[in-house]
Amino acid sequence: MQFQECSLEELAKRRDYYVYLSLLKSKEKHRCIQTLLCELGISLGFHVKLALNDESKILHTNLILARSKKFLDFYDLNLSTIVEKQTKKDINYIGVLWCDPLNQKVIVAFDVELSGNYSQLFQRFSSLAKSTSYPLHFIGVGDDFTNFRNNFNRPIWQSAFSSYKFGYLDLDELCDILTFKRELGSSVSSLASSKIVFEKLINDKSLPVIPFM
């Protein structure tokens, strides 16, 4: 019998997501969160797109993801016509997109922000919002909900996202959802499991848009 060699970080990931993230250096944590979101999205039946600047590095170190054949690039996405080069760049740099595998419409857009630079996050999300003609969920990911909410309440972003569902997923909640998904295992059907986890995800820290005056 052969045993697969496993790093401390990988062992922690299999047993305790909180420990897994705590073992990572700050610059590694961003991509690891994106990896976890990709793994979760694929397990729920979505196709996924990674930020252009992180995709090759993530797939190079995660062969299971790389071989899943459920990754999209920018031109696969179901978007309306995009004229501005900056709009395309903004969308291409959103952390993780979960897409409907039948029509490639974006269902959920996640952007991980650990440094507090929320203006760029909201700019990327707003470029996606104006490039779609269908409803979708926007979710910020990090560990600074109060600062995120204060930035979100600025009139410019309230106006940009007035027709969209917006939420925030902190790292503890992400770990809880990943653990919950793992513990469900085969106790319920795959479809039922996906629905339960998806509803739990999108209802965490939902941010109501304040009417723009």
C-alpha cells in the first residue's frame, strides 16, 4: 500500500479549514481562498472562472482543479457587448465567478479582498453589473465586514448595485460552509446538498442596498 505524501497545510485542509487558512502566509491566503471557492463551486455543479492574474498559478499547483474541465475564460462568459477595454479588464480580474454550465451566465461573483482596497473591488463588480442583463449575486470575501459595509454604503456604489443582490462572506463563515458541505457527505442527495449549501452561502451577511437619494 502506498501513501500520498502530504504537506502540513494540505493535511489541515482535509481536517480543519480554520487551521488550514491560519497556516498560510498572507500573500498565499488570497489564492487559497480562491481555490476553495472554485472547489466549492465545482462541487455544487457550476462552471468557474478564476481571475486572469491568478489562474495559471492556482491550476499549476492544483492538478485536480486543472483536470476538472469546468474552467471558463473571459470569452466563454454570457455577457452583453463590451466596448471599453477597462471593463473587460475589470471583469477578467474578479476573483472567482460561478456560472451556469448550460448557458455560462454568471450566477455568483466573488472577490477576495484582504488589504481593505474596496474601491477596486466595487469597480470590478460594477463593470460586471453593467455588462449583464440578468440578475446575479455579488459577494465580497475577507475578514473586515464593518469596513466593507461602510464603503458599500457610499452613494456611488449604492447606485451601481441598486438592482443586484449583494453580500459579504467572512473567512469564518466560509470555513463553516465548507465544513458543513463536507459533513453533509452522502446523507442527502447531491442535488439537495447543493441547494442547501447554496442557500446558506448567499444568505450570509446579505447587504440591503440603501435607496439612492
